[in-house]
Amino acid sequence: MKNLILTIGLFVASLSLANAQKIAVVDINQILADMPAYQKAQEDLDKVAAEWRQEIAQQYDEIKSMYNKYQAEQVLLSDVKKQREDEIMDKEKDVRELQKRKFGPEGELFVMRRELVNPIQEKVYGAVEQYALESSYDLILDKAGSAGVLFASEQFDKTDLIRRRLSIR
């Protein structure tokens, strides 16, 4: 982490000296942590996630209980042995699907986080951009490293130049 900060610092210093650009560093994580709305959103998400984890853990305990009962009665279950195995496997499959639905990459927790946290983050990014424009900053970096570049002046965007060199429209 120290090497990354040192590298960014050297990069910023070389840019500053070469072109006399105005550059700033902002700690987005600290700003968000100080915002009551963000804290509330995080608490709400944590509460819901804890409830879902508890629900899933209870279902896994139930599966374990079903399996232990099956193990104890296995010798006596010649007719329904396969049925009991299928019941346990189906229950386990259902719990894994529930876990994926709640905590997966596009799961309910992800959607909730996007709904609750994104508007707050957009507000912060908007404030950073407004400050950059008002104060004539060319580049603002995230000190925490989670977002990278928070603001960059359009004059530094060379995307179209590279696209033209590659003959991309």
C-alpha cells in the first residue's frame, strides 16, 4: 500500500512539475464514513445481511439434523433410503439457491446496496466534481484507492486520439 501511495505521489509530482497542473487527493472512504446517511445505509444493509445469514445457518442446521437422523436410521430404511437422500439433497440445493439469491453477484443484497449506497456515492462524486471545476483542479485522486481517479479535466482525456490512431469510430 505504501508503494502504491509513493508511486502515485511520484506520478503526481512529475505531472505537477512538468505541466504545472493542479492536483488534489481526497479520501472518499473517510467522507462516506462521516456521512450519517451512509452510516444508516450500511447499518440497514448489515442488519438485513445478518438476518439472512441467520436464516441460512438455521436451514443448514436443519439439513445437518436431517442427515444425522438419516445416518442413524439408514439400516432400517431399505424402502425409503433413496427418498430420504433425495430430500436431503433437495433441501441442500434449495439453501444454496437461497444463499445465491440473497448474497450472489446480482443478489438481493447487491441490489439493496446499489439502491441505498449509490445515490450517496453519486452525491459525493458530484461534490468532488463541482469543487474541482470551481477550484480549477485538473485531477483529483482517491487517497483510499477504492475509486482511483475521481475527476479528470477533459483536456487530459486522450480516448478519441487513441481511437483515431486505431481507426475506431
